[in-house]
Amino acid sequence: MAKQRIDHDRLFKELLSTFFEDFLLLFFPDVYEHIDVHHLSFLSEELFTDVTAGEKHRVDLLVETKVKGEDGLVIVHVEHQSYKQRTFPERMFLYFSRLFQKHRRRLLPIAIFSYDERHDEPSSLMIQFPFLTVLDFRFLTVELRKLPWREYIRRDNPVAAALLSKMGYNESEKVEVKKEFLRMLVRLELDEAKQRLLFGFFETYLRLSEAEEIQLRNEVSQMETKEAKQVMELIISYEQRGIEKGIQQGVKQGIEQGLKQGIKQGMKQGMKQGIEQGRQKGIEEGKIDIAKKMLAKGYDVDTIHELTGLPAEKIEQLKK
């Protein structure tokens, strides 16, 4: 099966539009200090066509706001870049010029680089002669892979928590990075929708193997009692959602199989029975598959029984 393509721009746009103030405060405190965060509105997407290259580019995020103590509006343009592009500064300038042409307002351009390699990204575009500088265009940048992740774990900032997954850790630090992410999530005390957004973003870019998940659980169990309990509850709650999703998928597949079976039998009653049999089979197979994965991660029989509803005897059989 083909690997599902990640829509990096959509993920970053969802994160930054939900936590825009936190983003500015985290990376650009001087900007945050001058921007009127009580006057923020997100503008509709802009689509630009590059006729010479035959490409279409969509501006990632446009925010209309004010500078404190000043009349008139300004626009903050945030562009996310997930791959290396030699002409990126030119593209930023083209966006700037076209946005200025349309809105005729001051624009603050910001670029976020999220690819895995480390580069020294330019933050300007200059056009000059020995006798004249025609253009000196500059923009703010964040290069995530260059950021030392440990410096951000004490920032109770949701953007910092999510972006730990893209910062400068190495493979041997993955378990510790996720543990610190979960601790941040507990401290932030966000509502379920925002918590799910952060968890989904993090898991997209940093996924642990089964052995690493077991290591994570062991390390969490050694934490201070109250915090360990909160973090473990968070882990279990998201694994529970994974279980429910797996069961739903099993039910869907079972219904489809039952429908095909009923059609083959050519009778309405056969279709009804086939769908119900397929549904029950799908639920059972979904629970068994989840139970096997939980056993591999070191869950005890009682916990698996509680979360999946499978009989303890059946779970014991799966251990053999």
C-alpha cells in the first residue's frame, strides 16, 4: 500500500491559527509586545500563479491585526516551508509584493523551516549594483531543526509542545522528547479539542516503536507519583481512542464483507444476516488485534480486559 502523504502545510496552518498568540510569544517576543493580540482576524487564502514556472502557490497564513498605539491595520504573513528550495527568498518577496499590491498595508513576513536537514537559511533578498541597492527585502525566520529542544520544555506554551517533534533531537532522545511532551500537555490543561490537535501534530512527526513505547511507560512509572499518574492517564486515554478507532475500522470492514456475502446469496435476509455476522466478526477481530498490540507493549491482562472487553481467558490464550 502506498505511503500516505502528509499535508505539512495544513498541519502547520491548523497549529498556528489555533495558537497564533502563543507562536509569536514563543519565537518573536518583540513582535508580540507590539502587536495588538485583541485585534486578530484570519484572512482568506491567497492563491498565486507563477506563469513562467507553470506552478500555483497558496499563501499559508495571513493575519490582520494592529500595532499598539497606532491607527490602521497591518498584515502578518506566515509561510511554512517543509523542503529545501534555493529560490525561497524570491518566493517570499513575490508573495510580499503581490499581497502589498492587493491590500496596500504594511506586511510582516515570517518563514518557518521544518525539514529534517540543517541549513543556514537566508532571511533576505538583495538586488544591488556597485552604485545602488535597489532592493533589501528581509523576513523573520524560524529554523526548527536548529533549535535545542531541551530549552523549550519549561515553556508552558502549546506551540513549543507540538514543535518539540521537529526540533534538534537525535534518535536516542526520542523517548525522552515524547515524555517531556506529555508532561507539558498535562501542565497546559487544555480542552480536549486543543489537546487532540497537539497530540495529533506531535505523533505525525515523532512516532515511537513498540520497544520505545515500553521504555516510555517504564520511565513514566519512575516519575513523581502524582505526575506519573496524570501522564499515564494521558497515554491510556489516547491508546483507548486508538482502540475505538481500530474497532470501528474492523466493524466497517466486517459490514462490507457481510454485504458482499449477502449479495452473493441473493436474498434480503441473507444480506441482513451477512451484515450482522460481518459486524460481529469485525468487532471481535478488531479487539483481538488491539489486545495483541497491548500485550506487546507490556499491558497486564486486567487492563486489556477493561479497555477491550475481551474475556480474560481469551487474552491469556493470546499470550501463548
